[in-house]
Amino acid sequence: MDIRAYNRHAWDRNVEKGDPWTIPVSPEIIAAARQGEVSILLTPAKPVPRNWFPPLSDCQVLSLASGGGQQAPTLAAGGARVTVLDNSPKQLAQDQFVAERESLELTTVEGDMRDLSMFRDESFDLIVHPCSNMFVPEVRPVWREAFRVLRPGGAMLAGFFNSAFFIFDPFKAEAGQLEIRHKLPYSDVGSLSEEELRRFTERDEPLVFGHSLEDLIGGQTDAGFLLTGFYEDIFPGSPVSNFMPSFIATRAIKP
């Protein structure tokens, strides 16, 4: 299976279905950002701490795998010069919609988060990478490419699943039952039966990969980053969040 092509189609369908990560931000959020009140999400519920941001005026920002009309236009309204890269054309169209609605300037690029070869070394001051790397089979190339295109002293703000979320049977979890079933790292393609996988693909749901913490956090430090911030977040509506945070966010800098 061509995972990138399948997930591109699935996220285009998610836009049509109104997935929460595809709904453009309101004019009120843009107005607040123009007044210096910039608020974005890397994970489902908890906003990014304000002290994680550098001064945004003329800051060169890569909004990495984060189409959907949310983070990129908000940062642009805060004064940043934003490029948003995403695998889904319809997700990028949401960013273009907000940019036109609010008279904002931003650049959209369709591409793979693991391959940023269209950007030169040290092109950006800030990378914002909301929870999206579970849609690619390998996460370490994401960190290596992010490190390459970030300028020294720049920061990467990233959100991702806590690996332990994926040990549970996903179908029983939908019914509110938590049953440990899967070894880590997890893959919809490799961990499920063919029949179970069809239950996802017939609904055009994106396919996900539960990476190890060694790859998610250790992969950042192996790429050269220094971690300077960390928080956890819940997954509203998920029974897993009754017992543990399901998401992690990190702030890392390039020395």
C-alpha cells in the first residue's frame, strides 16, 4: 500500500467530513493574534505556552504537516512569515481560505513531512509540528529534516501521541473497553488483521503508526536537538484519557 497516497486521500475526505483538525480558525482568533494574543494547539486540548514562542514579527516559520486553516494563519496574523507544508491539498486549501478571508500572506506547499528537500538548509527560525507524525511509518527522517532546515538557535514545537496509547485494542476502545492487545511500535498496516484494516479503509480513515518514545523523543536528540520544554495532554472522549495523558508536546532547539 502507498501510505502517503492513501493518507492524502483520507485527509481530503476528512476535510469533507469536518474533522476537528480541518476546521479553519474563527475571525476572533485571528483578531486576537493580530493584537499579540497568539494561541495554537499542538495537541487536542492544551494551548502552547506563550513562552515557547520567539518574537513572531518577521519570524520565518515552517508549519510542518499542519494544514487545516489553524496554526499557520494564526501565526501569520501574529506577524510571522509562514510556510505551511502538508500532504493533503484540501487541508492546504483551508489555510488558503483563511488567508484570503483575513488578508494574510502565507505560502502553501504540498509535500511529505519526511522530505523537505524543497527547502534550503537553515531556512526557518521556528518549526511548528502539531500531532501528525503518526501518519507516516518512520518519524526519525522528520526530525532530521526539521533540524536541517532550522537555523541555529531556532526552535521546533512538536506534538505527538504517547506510544502507550496504541497498546489497546482500537475497536474495543471505541466501545469504551480498554484491552491490552498490541506490541509497540504499532502499525495499522502491520498490527491489524486484513479484515480489521478494511474496517478503517472502508471508512476512508487515515492509517496511523504508533512510534516508540525512543524514536519520538530520542530521535529528536539524536538529530541534534536539545529539549527545553515538555507537557502532556489528554484525548477528549477517549477512555484512555481516564487513566493517562494520550499526547506529549516538546519544545526543542537547534544549538
